[in-house]
Amino acid sequence: MRIAIGLMAGMTATSAVAEVLVLRSVGPSSSRYPAGRRFPDNASFTLRANDMVSLLTPQGTRVFRGQGVFVANRSYPTGRQSAAQVRIDIGGTRGPGDVAGAAPSMPTSVWSFAAYAAGNLCFPAGERPLLWRSNSSEAVTMVVADAGGREHRAAWPAGDAVVAWPATLAVTANAPYRLRMPGAQPQRIWLRPIANGNSLDRDALARALVAARCEDQVATFAALNLAPAPEAAGP
């Protein structure tokens, strides 16, 4: 009986081990830590120069950079890297009209997609996607073309950082669109609806964004959910 109780206790302890989710991984070691992979929170991450791994932990997101061996649940010395630097690195998209050399701002919601970016745009199923711009000082007209090449023009009022998908344009899941903003090259985007998007908890939302490969919004999610502990940079 003592053996059985011991085995049960061991199984319980194993099932209770916290996990971390890889949100984003770039650099020479990215294939070892692909986005969407789960690891125990005491797992070590061996990184090389130019590597970056962003993790969702029970406390929030943590970002490890550069050469070194890092553990997700370990504390690191303060002063190595500020939260502001992390936000700039993973959370902002510069567009025409932004001040050169200034720190780019970022969306305040994971559902806002940078209008000057290309890629997948995630949005709650049943709602209209949201577009974001960092410089909202002027009124502009954006042009969105559907898969058939038909163009739809929509006004973006001054002072509005976020606007909804043009009302005249159908929201078709997984279809390609071409978005053109003034002074910028057209960008190709794909719409990725997320079922029950607004009711997902933090972990489920992160997994859904990663699975849909909405990379810009994964970066925004990471920046908005930074862990309170200091981030770690390579030695």
C-alpha cells in the first residue's frame, strides 16, 4: 500500500508540473524551440548569438535573448534589460509618418492588426477585424482589395488609431486580401477567425494565436502580458 501511495503521489506531482508555451522563436536555435511547443517551466533553453525565445509562463511572458542557458522559472539580475526594450523589440510596427528614431508605439489589444504589416490577421469569429496605425494625426483613405481584385475604399478619421474592417467588404475566412495605406507598399493579409475569441483565457488565447500563425498579434500578446520579473538578456 505504501508503494501504491508513493506511486500515486509521484503521478500527482508529475501532472502538477507547470508548463510554459513558446510564443515566438527566432535565430539559429529556433528549430529546437518552435512556436506552439510546450516545456516544463524548469526546462533550460540553450541559446546562441542572435537567438530570441518568447515564452508564456504562469506569471506572464518572458523573453530570453543572446548566447546563454536560461531557465523559464529562474530569476535573473535586474538591470539587464528593461520592459520598454522588450516592448520595442516585439510589439511595434513602424509605418509612414512615424518619427524616425522614436520608439514605436503598439496596439493596446491583441485584436488590433498593424495596417502596414503583412501576414495573418486574427479576429474573434463573428466580428469584424480591427486595423491599427501608430500615427493617427491625419485622416487617410485605405484601400482593401479582395481575392477577385475588387477594391474597397474606406476613410480612416484623424485621431482614430483603430478602425474596423470596411463595411462594404465581406469578411471571408482564410481568403487573401491586399491592403494599401498612403505612402506604403500594398500588403497581403489573410483573415483567421478565432472561435469564441473574446471568451478565451490567457493560455487558450495564446495557443489560438500561435496555431493560426498570427505572428504580429502574438508579439503584441507577449508585450501586453510581460511577466513582472526582470527579463533576461544573454551574458
